[in-house]
Amino acid sequence: MNMSNYKKQKAKDLKCIFADLVEEYREIRLRSCGTSEIQKWRHASSLEAARRLVNYHDFIPELSSLSLKSYSICQTHYNQIISTNQFYEHLIGSTQEKKKTQLDVNKDNPAVHVGYMDSTVELNETRRLLEITQVENQQKSQLIIDLNNQIAQMQQFIDDKKNEVDDLRNRLQKVYDNIIEHKKLYDEQCRHNEILIEQWNSRFATQQKRIDAIIEIAKVEHKLLFENIELLIRDNSRFSVESLMVYSPREWLNRRNQVIVKFIETLIQNNHDADTLSKEKLFKAAAAIDLVYGARHRRYVSEVHLAISAIKYSIARSKMIIDIDNHITSSGSYSRFQKWLEDLSKHEEPLPEGLLFLTFDNEQRGQKNYLDRGFNTVIYHTVTSFVSFNMSSQNKLQHTDLPWMYDSLNKLQYEELFDVSPQMQEVIDIELHKYLADVLNFLSKEKSSSTTNTIDSLIASTVTNIANMKMCLSCDQQNIENRKKTCPKCGARLPTLAEIQKEKVTEVENNINDQLTNFFIFKPYSTNDEPSNTHVHRISLTQQRVIDQEVNVLEIYVPDPININPNSVANVEKVLLHIEKLSGIKDGTRKWIAVACDGVPYHYMTKLKDKFPWLVLILGQLHEEMNMLRAFVELNWYVKCYRTENQLAYFKKCADHHKSWDSICNIYRQAISMKLMWPYVKSHSDLSVRGYLTWVKDQQDSLYQIKFEQTFIYLQAIINYRKAIRTNDPSLKKAARRAFFPIWSARHHPIYHLIEVFDEVQLMKLRPEIRDIVEKNCVVSRSGIYEQHQGLDAILEEINKTLKTLIPPIPQHRH
């Protein structure tokens, strides 16, 4: 039973007692009920309100018939009627006015008037007191009835509560009994839990327990692991180049069985507080999981280990390594490796849009046939390989129009092809003066040095009588016979000849170390520029992370080779048709493309130029440098005074370009330069480069003039050419080629003689903006260093050297 049922109803929830009387008594100025939400409501049955309402029964008779308990009084009527007497006095005044009017009518009878007034007042007062008494009696009676009802209800409420208390007491007793029972069960369960906790804490206490736990986990994962491997075996996309290029050990591990992954990662982690493993440990963890997968399923092949085996194969070129790795790391057999390579070559990626340069070269691979006994012939596999260079992905110049500005040149333009212009001569003189200044500086220091030449002093100190070489260290007796063991003067022991020779050698070495304060530093390339650096994405492992500002880091693409040897005009035409299709010229995507190659294909393509107007030829810079050095050596090999056939053949062929360059352009150049300049240094005190060049003009020795010309004009041109390639200096390269041009005629090199002319003519026919692009992009720097530019053909040779290692090896003798 709820006590709220006995509470008195709120006044604001009751209707105002004057709400229905406003319209009827508006003439006596009874106001309308208040409408404010925040007004205060009061019960009409309150003592003050009931007492005041009795006064208005004469004026508003309907109030006497209403039950005050069922009504309330709004704030407006409370202020007008209950709290003040103004409204009551207003009503009294109105009544008296009416009575006064009646008195005026009866004013002729004063006695009647006075008696009537007294009786009326007394009667009204008595009536008022009677009504008040009745109201109070009614209120008290109603209050007694209400209190009796409340007492009865409270008595019933108390009885109900007693019953509830008895029920709750019974339920509490049951709960208490249950608690006692649960306490017993809890104590028993605690003892059981303590036993289980002790067993749980000691579950890995011994090695055997740990072994048993791992075995149980492995049994659960046994089937799941096999199913995971089966899915991987059916997924051939993981062997694609795209998948291998984006390989990440962490992502790879996330796609493997996580139970095994977490076990391996936790096992190899040194710092258990750290959440991440290093890249090296992640890769090793992936390798370990690969081994587990390979041991679980014999047909599983790891894509990562297959790629690693390819790297090993490219270095060792032995299929035995592939087979050995397959037994150890599940990298796949040699046949699987070959199939993988074939699958990679089936899909050829299209060349990208942008400013595209392309280079090609023939590649040969000799393989001796050991299986045909008696006819052990050598089989040559010759293909044409390609490399494309995306110089600028946003440059669409090749997609608009042909590059040519002129169809032919005039006579004046042709005359400019054969002479060294003043601008070219100025560039050549700057480089020559730099080198001559370094040599003069070194020779000047050697001339002014106070020390004596070591070799001259050694010759001067050599005794003339080799039979009397011994000397006594005690008495300084010299020229003692070699057969003597003791000094004939003081009798002291004499040193042996071996000891004397050893002492002299040591003395000479010490003198050399003391005198060699300035070492030779060969600097064939130098620049005064201080390039600023910028960060770019690296395109190779050899490229530095911060590259020089003037270096254009380009994208390199390697299309598939074709089985054509570009050794004839017909084959070169086939190569050009393939390039036309490959580069998008055939379908109209591009209007022209620059193609670089070595001398022989270049010469053949000059004959096909009219059939391929889209072709802009670039001579391979590396091959031109090699032929320049070879032509120089062939011209000067008699002058160099080599004697033996091996010396002559080696330096004439220049088979090893790097060794030939070091021998000729570094060692020989430095030695012959010092030899040519030494007479001038010895005979003059005021040394300068201009003075030396003036002194040279007065020399009459023809051999000296020949060596000067060959060294400081033509050999210097080769040096300038390499520096121009390395620093991407088109003006210096053009000057070097023009200065070296007479050598092609002297040694009867008709191909390069024509190539030089054709290349100059082609550049003059190009539009100026395209000519600048071709001259600036015919050499690139893969390392990101400004002084390490190289020709496009040199990059092709590097890539071919790597790709050649993937060709199947020569059969072993055991086959």
C-alpha cells in the first residue's frame, strides 16, 4: 500500500472556485482567472479562505452551494478577494448606495427608517455569524471524517506491513540458510581452486610439461596449417613480379598461421617489453615459418626463397645451387625456377607515357656443346635487348608533332660542321690550362725542393769496387775485402754482405718516405659547381638518398628482348619496326622517339632514316669513348715505344676499356706531360701556362711536337669528352668531339667519320627545344651524383650483364 494515496490533492490540480462565475459577475468587477504558469494556487478550503468567502455569500450566492474542498483559488482571485478588503468594500458600497436610494424614498417617515436600518444590520450580522459557524462545523465534520478514513487506511497499511515483515523474516531466514550452505560450497571450491591454481602455475615448470603443451597445440593446428598451405599452393599470384616488388615481411606474416607466427616472434624477441621486431628479425621469422610450411607440405614452394635463389643463380650461375636450396628452403627445383622465369616473360608491360628515350644493343652468349663428342662446337645465342628511359612523366612533347625544323641544311650550316669555333676553342683551352697548371705546380715544387733525388743519390753512393764493399763500424775503416770477417785494424767483427745490402735498402726506403711528401692524385674530372641537394625516391640500391639538384632521376623500364641480331640493314629495319610498335608510334600515341645504340647499328639506321621519320638517333656515349681511345692508341702505339708483341697487341686492341683508360689517360698522360714540361721548368724561373705554350712554339724537335699534339690536343679531347659525359656538359662534349675529329680520318674510321657528321646534321635539323632535350638527356645519372652521369648504352650494358646471368648455364662435364 502506497502512502501517497493519503496525501491531499495539490491546489494547482483543482479548478478555481471563481472560474465559472467570472462571466456572470463581471458587472461587479470580478476578474478573470490568472493564466501564468508560475502563479501560486491555494486551497479554497483553507481557514482564511473559507472565512473570507462567507462574507461574499450575499453578493455571490453560488458560493454557498459549492464544496470548498473540491476547489482552489488562483493567485488573481486570491489577491482580489482574500488578501484584501477592497473588493468587499466595493460590494458593500454598492449595496449601501441601493439602500440609500430606498431611504430617500421613505425619508418622510424617519421612525420607520431608523427601525428598519437597525433590524437589517442586526439580521445581517446574525446571518453572517451563523453561516460562519455552519462553515466551521462543516469543515470540522469533514475533517473528522477524513481523519477517520485516514486512521482506517493507516491501520490497514500497518496490518499489511506486518504481514510483509513476517514474509520478509521468513525469506531472510531462508537466505541465511542458503548463505551458510553456499559458504560451505565456497570453502570447498576455494580448496579445489587452490589445487587448480597450483597445477596451472606449474604447467610449464618442467621441460616435459612444456613439450606436452606444445604437442597439444600442434595437434590442434595440424589440419588448419595443412589447409592454409593448400590455399597458398593454389595461389599463383604470389609469384608475380608485382607481388614480389611489394613484399613486406610484416604483411606476409599477417597472412600466415598466426599461432606459428606468434610462437616464432615471441621466441626470437630479445626485449619482451617491446612490441615490434626489427626488419631483419621479421625477415628471419618469415624464413623460419617458410621452412615450417615446406616441411609440412612437400609441394609447397616459397616465393621469397625462390626469388632469393634467383639472386644466387645470377651470381653463381649454377643450377646445383637451386636444387640445394630447394632441399633446404623449399625454394623450388631448377625446372620450377625455369618455369617461373618463362611465366614472367609471357606478360609484357606497356611503356609509360611521358618523354621516352630508348636504347638497344645486341647481346651474345657463347655456350659450348659438350654433348656432341668429337664436334665440341660453340653455340652463340644472339638477341637484341632494350632499355627505355622515362625522362619526364609529365612531358607530352612526343605526343604532339614531329621534331624536325629543317628538311635539309644550307651550305653555310654544312661549313659549320668541320671547324672548331671560337667558343669551342675557349672551352678546350680552359680545360687544358687547368691540367697544365696542376702539372706545372707539381714540377715547380719538385724543382725547388732541396732534397736530392733518391735514385741519383743511391747511384752516386754505390761503390765502384765491388770486391771491397765491407766497412768496420767500430773504427770506420772502409774498403775492406769482402772475404774478411774481422777488421784488420781493430779486430772487430765485420757485417756480412747480406746485412750491408739490407741496411742500404732500409736507408733508401726511409729516404723515399721522407721525401715523398706530395703524392700523385689523379683527378681527371673536376667541377667548380657546388650542387645543392634534394630528396627523391630512389630507383636503385646504388643511388644515394640525397641527390644533386641538377640530376634528373628517371624511371627505367626493361622490355622483352627479340631474337634478332642487328648486324645488317634488314635486321636493323626489323628492330626499328619493333620499336615503332613498342613505343606507340604505330598506333599514333607518339610522334617521335629518341633511340640510342652503338656505332654499327647507328650506321645502318642512317641508311633507313627516310623510312622512319619519327626516329631521332643518339650515338652511344660509352661506345664512342671506347672507339676514341682505341683510335688514339692505334695512331700512337709506335710513338709510345712499346717493344714486345704482347705489349703492342694489348694496347692496340684496348680489350679492357677500364685498364686501357687507366694506362693511357691517367698513367701515360701524367708521365708524358711531366716529361714534356720538365725542360721548360728547368730552364725558366717564372713559370706559367701561357709561357709554356709560347715556349712550345719555338721547339723544332718534330718528335716533341708530335707528342705535344697527341697528348694535349687529342688525348685531352678524350679526357674532355669523358668529363662532358660525366657532368652532362653538351658544349664541352661538342668541343671535344670536334677537336678529336681529325683522328677518325687519320686512322681510316669511315663509320665514325660519317656518324659524327650525321649526328651534327641531325641536331641542327631539330627544333631548338627538342635539341636541348636530346642533348641534356642523352646521359643520365643513376646514382644521383652530378659527376656520375653515363651514356644510355652504358646503362644498357650494366642491365644486360645482370640479365645475362639468368640464361641457363653450360652443361657440366658429368652430363
